[in-house]
Amino acid sequence: MAVYRFRVSFEDYDDVIREIDIKSTQTFNDLHFAIHQATGYTPEKSSSFYVSNDYWIKNEEIAYLPSAKKSLDKITLMEDAKLSRFIDDPHQKFYYIYNFEKPLEFHVELIKILDNNPNAVFPSLFKSIGEAPRITPVFAHPDDTIDDENDALDLFDDEEATIADEDELNELKGVEGEAEEDEEEDEFSDEFADNEGFDEDDYKEM
């Protein structure tokens, strides 16, 4: 039984690298969890490895938490896929996509085949270079950021809303009309109030 050493690098962050040792009899599921133990990301996200050529062209897919459509297509699952079954080249490559909701893409390359150490625990992290980029949460809609307590507050209750009939609308218009007349009278009253010193005799003399 051999031990594979894989170099795992971010496609968009060349300076971040992890090297992981894992037994040939272990599965892609073990490698998936080892990668995220080394990066600090949660492994419980829909993800896939793809058997690739030297140009990172994706071929057969090996999935974790596949979509319903992929499940119907009977896609190969990580927990059922031993690594040795997919190693045809001493520098075998796998293209890896983590978290299809907000994907991060990796290059996974076999760089060395070692003898098994019966006293070692695998998978194990052999080398870590660079800090894994932080993942920010994604919200489908701005309202998704509101907590459940605020979601329960409804500023407009449709069940209590009623529509006014025509008579009620006319009454409302009448009330508004009276209010406007009162405002006009108040304006004229204010004008005459400002001219309290006005004398009719003085006007006739003019």
C-alpha cells in the first residue's frame, strides 16, 4: 500500500499551497475533508473532484453532496471512490471545485508516491504555505440578512387592511374641501388682522 502526496493550490491564489499525504486506499471523501481541515473551511458544502489531464480539462466527476440532478445521473460519490482507482499517472491531476454556491477552484496534483508508514496517521498535512482566503457569506436577497425576530415584524398587515367604498371617499373629499375653505378664511383673517389701524375716513380723504 502506497502513500500519495498531493499538492493542493488555489487557482486564483498561487501563493497559497497545501501538501497532503494520504493512503492510496483512502477515498476522495478523506481527501476532501483533509483539504478543509488544512484551509479552515467547512467541508459540508456541495463539491466535486474532476479527473483532469495536464491542461486541467475536467473529465469524470466525483461528487460530495451532489445536486438532485447529479444524483439521478448516478454520479460517482466521493465516499465510494478510492484514490488508487483514479491514479493512472505518477503526476495525476484533479480539478477540484469547493462549494458550488460560491465556488472556489483548486488544482490537486500528485507530486510524490511514498512508502507507507504504519505508525503514521493519514491523511496528514505535510506542508502549508500562505493563508487561505476568507470566505464571505452570500445572501440571495438583502432581506436574507434580517434575523428571524425582525422578519416576524410586519409593518403592513394585509388582513386588517380595508378598502373605502365610494360614499366614504366622497365624505373624505368633503372633509378635505371644508378644511381648505377654513384655511383660506384664516389667510384673509390674518391679512385684516395686520391692518387693524386702517381708518375708512383716511381712505376717503385719499
